[in-house]
Amino acid sequence: MGVGGSIGLAKPKRLRYHGRMHRQHKLPSAKISENRALPPAMQRRAAAALAVDIESAWAQCRVAVASGNKNLVKELHLRAKAHDAITDFAALRRVLDKSQRYFPTPSRIEPARISPVVVPVVPNSLEERLFRVARGYWSMPYSKGYGRRLRFVIMDEHHEALIGIIGLQSPSADLACRDQYLGMERDKKLAFVNNTLDAYTVGATPAYAPLLAGKLVAGYLCSPKIRQEYWSVYGNRRTTQLRKRIPQPLLAISTASAFGRSSIYNRLKFENRLLARPLGYTQGYGTVHLEEVYPRMVEWLQSIGKHVPAGFGNGPKVRWQNIMNTLVSLRLPMKFLEHGICRQVFLVDLVDNLLAVCNNADLPSPIAFDDCAWGDFWRERWCLPRAHRDPDWHEFPARTQLRDALTPHSVDP
């Protein structure tokens, strides 16, 4: 790890966490741009203030995670979400107002008549608008992602309502527990990774969540419609850097929980098949705890000419690059990237012989999965028993919860 300390200054004093957000230091009022640097004295003060706030954000996160209280961890995500500059939450609330029929109150839903169907999302469609509204419900900050991307909505044909969503993107090239499970040589691993996707969003809308519809949506990661859409969109594409044809068919989908051990993916079985294989946990590194400070990191980097703007040619994960550049420029230790939230990782096999394909170059044998049969199984296995055990499930304030989620606000100090 790196050595602490900021530019020209002593190492920032450690801040004690008292369960409340420390008031952030403000950069000098001078406007910062790519072409206008701060005077040296102001630059040193800005560096000191930014370094202190980075350490403060990290310390608060570590205390919240160490407490074992998922609500405190969720609050960290909500703070980050409140500083999301990508999503226009006001626009999403307007879409919600116009699309209320697709987001019913639970009292409108008859559990025995739920009829799920997987629908691919295409640009500028109703499904895209519904996906964006539903995506705003979760506390995890939104990300545009990178590389290959596919989106799906799970619709209830009988009630003409949105059950849940699935968002897929190119996976990380390095994921320790996945790589250990596959046991592949490093020079062959990238070829496999390019033949998989990562699920960055999987979940049910608030009206259906009380009926354990999260499990329904998670199971649909095995849907043949996902593999068909992957072939349709990427069958003739080539990778951007190496100009190689994207391999077919889709072999697997990786995903990770939001808050540690997952209640949705664990023991998710259908027809004697384990749909989601637990592989282990992430090592607890990331940037979610630094999202509140990120806009000021950008200002700082612009002032010293080290900001990496988003766009073609600047590589993936521009946000990560800028945060790393900030820590290096301020001579702060890399431990500030360790938020400590160890997410449980799962792998969804889309072929019956995944390990043989990876290690012996066997021809892939796609799994058999029937969407309708899975929907029927979920209804009998989880949905109806939950409705029977909890007769008040339909009193959940789904619309209020959804609208509140689309009105992010930071917690006052």
C-alpha cells in the first residue's frame, strides 16, 4: 500500500466518526476548468481540504461496515446515489406519473394469476422508460457501465405491470473467486471473460418484492431469451481493441449481492439444477463511499491537468481512473479504496459443461430452461406460500417507496 500524506503538507489528521456526516471542506470559490489552474497557495489548501474529506468518508464507511448493520451500509449507498450526476431523477418521476398503471399497488395483484414474461429492452421504447424508473428504486448508485450491455424487463402479462428488471454488462477482467473456480491459465482467461456477462442489476419492483419476486427475476438469468438477444445484438460484432469477433454462445453470467450474503441467489434451484453457484466474496474494494467527494476530485484533477474525461479512447471505468489519480496526486494510501463491503459472488452457468469448455476446449452444451415452467415453479414454490404466510403483504406502500427512491437527498450533518 501507499504512504500517507498530501502534497507539501503533513499527513491529514485522522477524524473520529460520531455517527454523523462530517461537514465537507469546500474548495476555494475560484472556478476550476481544464484550462485554468489554481494559484499555488490555493492549490495547497484545496489539496489539504480534499485529503481530509477523503479520509473522513473512508472512516465513516469503515465504521458503518464494522457495525454489521445493513441499514447503515444502505445509507452509504443512498448518499452516493444522492450525488449521481448521471440520472435525471425529476425526469424519472415524470415518467412514473405517466406510467402508474405499470407500477400498481400490491392490492391490485392476484398472486395466483401472475404471468411473467421476459422482454428485451430496446432504445426509446416503453420498456426502456420502465427500466429506468425501476432502476432508480435501488439504493445502489446508477452506472452507465461499459462494453457490451443488454437490458430486460420482466412483465406480468395478466396485470399488465412491471415485475422486475435485469441489467447486463461486460464483466470485470479480474475477479478472484471466479478465476479461482474456473482454474484457467491467465492467458486464456480473457477469452472466457469475453464470452460472459455480468448482471449489474437484478431485482423486483416494490409491488412484487413482498411476494419474493426477486427470486423469480434472478432465475430468469437462465432464460433462453437472454442468450437469443445476445446473439442477435453481438453475433456479428468485434471487440473494440483487438477487433476479434465476440465469441458465441454466451457461456455464463456473473453477479454479486449488494450488502454481503445474498438471500435471493442462495439455494436458488430448479429441476434439480443449482441456478446460481456461490463462488465466494469480493475483497471489499470500490468507490461507493467516495461518491460524495467525487465531484470535488474532478475539480481538483482539472486544476492540475490530470482529469480523465469520459469518452472513446480513454478506456473503461473513467471514474475509477480519476479516483486513483486523485489518491496518487494527493499521496494518499490505497487503503482509502477499501470500503469493506464484501459482496457475495455467484456464477450462473448457461452451458452444462462450463469447466470442460474453459479448460478442455469442449464444445459448449447450452442448458435447457423453460421460461413458463420457471414462472409456474416460482409461483408455487415461493409466491403463493409467502402470500399465505403474510396476509398483509399487499399493504406494502409500493408507490410511496418508489417515488421516495426517485427523490434522493443527502443526509444533513
